[in-house]
Amino acid sequence: MTTAIEFLREKAARTDQALREYLASWRDVPDTLGEAAEYTLFAGGKRLRPALALGTAEIICGDDAVAMPAACAVEMIHTYSLVHDDLPSMDDDDLRRGQPTAHVKFGEAIAILAGDALLTMAFDIAARAGRSEIVRELAQAAGVAGMVGGQVIDLESENRHISLEALRHLHACKTGALIRVSVRCGGILANAGPEQLEALTRYGERIGLAFQIADDILDVVGTEETLGKPVGSDEAKHKSTYPALVGIARARELAREAADNAIDALKAFGPEADSFRALARFIVDRES
Amino acid sequence: MTTAIEFLREKAARTDQALREYLASWRDVPDTLGEAAEYTLFAGGKRLRPALALGTAEIICGDDAVAMPAACAVEMIHTYSLVHDDLPSMDDDDLRRGQPTAHVKFGEAIAILAGDALLTMAFDIAARAGRSEIVRELAQAAGVAGMVGGQVIDLESENRHISLEALRHLHACKTGALIRVSVRCGGILANAGPEQLEALTRYGERIGLAFQIADDILDVVGTEETLGKPVGSDEAKHKSTYPALVGIARARELAREAADNAIDALKAFGPEADSFRALARFIVDRES
């Protein structure tokens, strides 16, 4: 059986190759912009979202290559969101994964434009698959009722106590929607049937929740070395988190429950979905 | 014969209605984000790009409605680019069309996010047409070798003397690509034949050039009242312009030449293209 780490590594390596080929195909691009795009895209992310797109296609049709346009697109959208979230007028973060953030390295204007470029080109690569519904799903997940909306809610929730329900909604928009749509796009491109797509969508929603709770916990109990950023940064920014609202012990329980529910969503699938089951466990047990 | 002003007004009214219906269809969107999107989208733009998309479809198939998804998408992309260009780290403009810019009114974070949202949702609405090639054309025109690339070149050219050729390349990227693609998307959605599409693409390129030269001239000779922004702002920012490089008289000649060339590109079309001929004249003769 493939472990979750092996699964993620294999999908990350193939995604990286596809992303590098795509960047190499860019013509007449100002050097600074190309450098900033490459710097931010290859900053050592886990490639969770591409792994979900590719893994879903593998489960459905045995060939993950059909989902590569979606895998690259979700990673480019994820990367743009990090670049813009880190900006001085947003979260004002100087470090990400142990490296200077884009605006520290390239200046604020180029960071904004590199984010804009990644978001824009994500739709170019997504549209290569020739399926308009993928483009709409991605735009809606990344847009006003998804990721961008979630970031607005996040900014407006700083320094305020919010309910557990409000926190769940915030995360469902800010991080959940893109994780969910990674699975959905992989399924659509592999021609999943309606019931398969529904089951995998539930998996995506639940693994997204598990991931976010685990992330909140790591921000409290992780070490700066493994995280690549200062520990306790959520608390310093007065952001509401699961540990802050329900305590560490209960947050761990909620994360495990979400992972169990994610695995439960896969019950109609056989051993072909084992990598996704292992991934659900890994997400709540990881240390960085 | 319809005058250019009537043509623009009619297309603007229909585009505005479609944009309002689209915004009204947004659900679960934070109020601030919806307000910022509406404020920026309805700030009194001429809707040149939608008029080009709709007008092209009308010339080709007599029905401009087929191009409405592209018309809305290009205007949303254009609007996002203005919002981001106005930011303090970019052009640092406080006024646009006589009104406070988005970051002055809503703060920098919301301005960046509203721009991100407009760009993202542009691809949602474009994809409604069900044609992936439209999405790819739009992304490429708005992306690293188009609009975003042009903005990077523009920033890097400030306070430097650049050649006429370099200025032409800058504008072809920064403003030309989106004007050109407006025409192309309208043509593709109306099922234009290859020769028709090529002729209209040339029209789009030339009218884009005429528009930009005229814009540069207006920045020197216009009045603050008609422009809605301070006159001479290009010079104040040490931006290279056509009048600065070749003088006002020669710039006027070049604008008229570009308009003549745009009209010449339409020679295979009959009276159905008269509104586009009038538009080419109008663009170089307008006073705001």
C-alpha cells in the first residue's frame, strides 16, 4: 500500500513537471514577472490540491493525466491567494515556508501583479482540458462566494470573537472551496458518474475541514522549524481558530472526526481509494 | 446611420443590464465585496470593450446577444485592471472619472480583493458561453504576455526614456491585447469564418493603437473636467507617451493613421460595419 507521503510526493513531482513545462511555454513575458511566478510556485508547497485532483481521476478512471490541467490550475490559484494574502495590506507576512514572501523579495507591485498573473493563467491552463464546466467550477470556488469571499470574511473577523459556526463558514469559503473543487474537477475530467462525483465531493469537503482544523492546531503546537513561519501567528493576529474556540483537545477530536467522515464518504470505493484514505489520516497526524 | 456615440450608448446600456443581472445572481457574498464590485463596475466607463465584442457579433451574425458573456467578461477584466493599477504601490491614483478610487473608498485590502474577484468571476461568466477557446483567448490577453505583462513593462519604464517601438509594445500588451480580444471573442462566439476573424482582429489591433495614442494626447490637451482626473498625470509620473516622444502634431497624425488603417481592415464588410467605421473616427476625435 502506498503511504500518504509517497502518494503526495509522486503527485507533487508530476505536477511540478507540468507546471515547469507550462512556465517554459510562456513567451514575451517580462523577466521579473516570470521570476516572481516561478519563485512563488516553487516555494516548497505540499501540492495537496493537485494531488486531490490527480488522485480523484486515478480512482475514477485509472489515469490521472486527464486531470493535469485542473491540477496545475488549482495550484496556481492557491499560490496566487497566498501571495495576495501575505501583502502588507492583508496579513502582512514576511516569511512563508521559511523564505521571504513575494512582496519582500520583489516589491509590492510585482507581488500583486504576479498573483494576478497566476490567477489569470490558471484559467488558460484549465481551459486546455476543453471543458467549460471546469472553468466555471474553478471560478466559483475561487471567487466571491468562495476563496476571495472567505478572505474578506477573515479580514472582517480579526480582533472579533466569532462563533464556531461562523469559523466553519469562513474556512469553507477561504480554504474549503478550493480543496473541494480540486476533487470535483478531477472527477469531472475523469467522467465520474453523478453518485461517484457526489461521494468524492463529500470527501473533499470533509478533508478540507480536517486540514483546516489540523492547520490551526499546528499553528499552536508546531515548531517554527517544521512550519517555516513563526508559531502562534494566528493568535498574534487575533484570528479566531479551532483551538482558541474549543481548546486543543476538542479541536483534535473534531479533526479526527472530520477525517473519519472523509474516509466514510469513500465507502462505495474499493482499494483504488486507499491512497485517499491514507491521506485523510495523514492530514490530521502530520507535524508540518 | 447610427453615430458612434449612439452605438456606444446602446451597447453600454445592454452590457450594464447584463452586468447588473450577473451581480444580482451572486449569493453568499460579503456585503463589502459586493459593494466594491458594483462601485468599480458602474463608475461611468464608456464600455468600449463590450461594444467591440457585441458589435463584432452583430456584424457577423446580426445578433449581438451571443457575445454578451464575452462583453461582460472583458469589462470585468478591464475594471479589475483599473482597480489594481490605481493602488498605492502601482500608479497611486486617488481619483478616477472624478470619483475616489476603490482603495480610497474601501481601503487597500478590499480594493485588491475586489479586483481579484472581478478577474475571477470574469472567467465564470465567459465560460457560460460554453466555448473553452474564449477562456483561453481572454486569459492570454489578460495575462503574462498581455495586460499584466504590459503593466510590469509600464512600471519598469517609469522615469526612463523608451523608444517609440518600446512604447508601442508596452501599449500593445497593456491596453491593446484586451481590446483586440474583445473583437476576437465576439467574432468567435458569432462563428466568424477565419478570414472574417482575421480582418476583425486587425481592426481590433488598429483601433486599440488609435485609442491609446488619443488617450495620451487627451492627457496633455484635455481638461480636468472632461477627463475626471488631473491633466498631465502621465508627465507627472514620468511616463513615456506618444506626445512626449513625437510631439502633439505627429501624435495626432499617428492616431488618424491608425484609425484609417482600422477602417481599411473592414473593407470586406458592407454597411453592417458602418458603426465600427464611425467608432474608429470617434475614438481619435473624442474629447474625453
